[in-house]
Amino acid sequence: MGSQARPSPAGRHLPPRAVLFDRDGTLVENVPYNGDPARVVPMPGARRALDRLRGGGVATAVVSNQSAVARGLVTTAQVEAVNRRVEELLGPLGPWCWCPHGPDDGCACRKPAPGLVRRAAAELGVEPAACVVVGDVGADLAAARAAGARGVLVPTAQTRPAEVAAAPAVAPDLAGAVDLILRWRSV
């Protein structure tokens, strides 16, 4: 299965210099409210896809909603321990930008708001327009759009059909997303 992309308006995006990944359901299997590093399982092909980006000089970061902190289900220390385990398994990922707020907190960082994407871009020293957000749900792509970045949806069983239909670019897996991003870099 190949990657597909719908055309975006000319001049809207710069060639990708950074890829910002959602954590749960994108880089690693989605374990709801995970605070246990032992439960971290990489998505198939994640390490290889990331190594291809790193080998191509593309910066990476993680942008992740972690409402379990606001809900009192995990601590900040537990989120950070899970994040460290992700990097042990997948290699260095650059800045970790995550939102500890709940859905009703009204913050500017929680996806679909653009705050995490803008923060990650700033920490990487690139414009949001030179970033691609890769995620498994519509909120990931809405955050990308709101920040002026591109988005690539990598659907899972939890992704709603309407999110797939609305996505500007869809890839079957992380390898396909990286293929698409590297093609965008060469244009």
C-alpha cells in the first residue's frame, strides 16, 4: 500500500526540515494512560523509519497529549520514564513537548491546538511551515494545520474513517510516512 497526498496550495509549506511525531499510537503502541515503561512497545518499523530520517539529516521531536497527568492517573515522573523508554528503544528523538492538561482545561498546547507544534519547532530552530506532524488521529493533523505545518496521518484501528477522509496525506505505516516526507524534501 502506498502513501497518498492531496496537493496543498503552492508556497504554503517549506521543504521539511523536521518531523514531529505523536507518541501513543504512532511511535509506540497505544496503552491508555501508560505510566509503566515496561509496557512500551514500538510500532512495527518505527526504529528503521526514524533511522532513515536521522540518516537524511531530518530533525525529530515528539508532540504528545498526556491528559493522564491532569486526570491524576500518572505522574510527570511516570510520563518522563515512559518517554525515556521510548528513546531507549527507538533512539534519540529530539525535544519532548507534551501537554499535561485535560481536554476541558482550555490550554493552548493540547492538540488540536497548535502550541505543542509551535514549541517543538522553536526548540528545533525551524519554522512550523518546515515541519511535518505524523500522528494517528485527526487532532494531530489539526494541530499541524493550526500551526502552519504539514500533517501525515498513519491510521490505526482507533482512527475514525472521517479522520482518514479529511487527512491531507495518509500513509499505511511509519515507513510510508517517511517515504512521503523524504519525497517532499526532494521537491
